[in-house]
Amino acid sequence: MRYIVIGAGAVGGAIGGRLAQAGHEVVLVARGAHHTALRDHGLRLITPDGAHTHHLPTVTDPAALGHLRPDDVLLLAVKTQDTEPALAAWGPAPVTGGGTAAERLPLVCAQNGVEGQRLALRRFHRVYGVCVWLPATFVEPGVVSAAGTPLTGMLHLGRYPHGTDETAHRIAADLEKSRFEAPVVPDVRRWQYAKLLANLGNALEAVSGPFGGEAAGALYARVRAEGERVLDAAGIAYASAEEQRRTRGDKITLVPLDGVARGGGSSWQSLTRGTGTIEADHLNGEIALLGRLHGVPTPLNDLLRRLANTFARERREAGSLPVGELTRLADEAVAFVQEDRAPRP
């Protein structure tokens, strides 16, 4: 199978680079300066076992490839807010022998949150979800790092909305030859919702900096507890923290990488790069949506979603809101909801 990585940033670049290193055929899809660097100089992937440069075909859209092949796998790794344009571009792409990519090819959504695959299922017949546990960083155009060892990451994989099939097992086998653990599971959403709870801290980290003290940890615990109440009210199953720890064990340990400053997660990276967008609508916003559907207040996730979007839109400095001030705003948001819901005389 040939892997077409749509969105060869941190996660896409790490997966694509590791697949290429293991001998698999890979095409990278990127935009702007990153596309130019990948095309002209290759993908430089920095990992604990060294830096490797992979000179791979790099395109901006499907037209550059002509007809796609029946054995192509589309691996969607763009941020969720960029999903619709990617689906609109690649869904109608013709496939040799007839039909389109949306009709014939598997689309693997390697994204945070749960919304990307729902959007994909509106267009694509064969959608696969991935729970992405892959600490990776976009260092600069053409350069990506992944600090995990001995495995680069863990990628639970399954058909969306549920089930498994031969294609999922074939993809998993290729990933497992490429420094990943890729369990094929019939309930991939259960793992994705567990990861969503962890990702609720992305906005907190983005606006107030990487967790480094009791105050940030305590606030994240409140945000996560709010998310758990919502998922429980919605009847949505999720893997427990203990099950996740037991499954990952010591398979992925982060180590310092020469020349790569350790920063924050994906939302923090979006602010640092000044992209103007952030994924909070599909992380904290997912909890807010479910909360409104099931009658559970979500003042903390509403606050983080709003602040993260303001920081991205106004291109404010990542981590510039002191955690004490964020905690004060959180307390006010909770108090306002409690007062609003109190019985009136």
C-alpha cells in the first residue's frame, strides 16, 4: 500500500517518516513554506535514534499525482479545523479503474478529538479512526521531531464508527514495522474519548504555559472532571486512566532531543507558530456541545474554548496568561453558572 499523508506536520510527518524509514511508499501533502522545504530538502525527522532525512514525493493537492492507485491509503493528519477543505480536495480525486477516492479508498483520521472522522463519513465510504498517542513537534519548515522511545507512539486503530476489517489489520501491521504499536480495536471511539479528556488541557497549556505546578494541575483536574460528567451523562464510554497507563506501560518514554527545545502540545504549537487558528472548538468545544445536548453545565470548558480562540485570533503569546488569573476566571465562570441555575424566589 502507498500512504498519502495529508497534513505532513508534527503527527503526519512523524508517521510518514517512520513508514518511509521502514521501507513503505509514502507521499507527503503540505502547504506553504513547509511544502517548499519538504520538496527541496526532504523531511528531516529527529528522533531518539538520530536524525534521518527522507526525500519523498511532496504535493499540495491530488492533481499533482494524477489518478490515485487502488492500493492507496489516505492518512488525514491535518488539524480538525482544516478537515473540510482537505476532504473537499481529496474526496473527488479519480482512482485508476474508476470511481473516486471517497468511493474507493480508505481514509484514516489520525487527529485529535472525534469530529474529523464524523465529517469524513459524510463523504468517504471507508473511514478509520485513530487514537493518536504520539508526542511530536513541528520544529521548523521541513523538520519534525518525535521524542518517544523505544516506540515512537501508540495508535489504536479501527473502523469508524465501529468494527475492524482486513484493511485495518494491514495498516496496523505496517505501522508496527515502523516503530509504533497499533492495536486494532472494534471500539476505537472509546479510546478517542479517553484521549479527548486528556486533550482538554491543551487549551489550558496554550494560554497559561506547560503544566508546572499545583495550580495548573488542580485546574486541569476540574476541567477533566467536568468533561467526565458530560461523557457519563451522554452515555459515552471511555477507557479509564488506569487502563491507558496499563496499555502504554513504559513503551513510550520521552527523552530530550539535541537541538529541539521541549515545548507544549498541539494547541501550544499552533499559538507559537501564529497560525491564527486552534483546535479548541473540537476539544473543549466537543464537551460544551455534549453538555448542552444533555443538560450538563460546562463553564470551564466554555471558558478555555473561548480564551484559546481569542489567543489564536489575536495572535497572543502562548502561555502569557498567568495560571492564577486563569483560575480566577474559572472560579467566576463556575459561580456565574451556579447563580444562574439557582432557584428563583
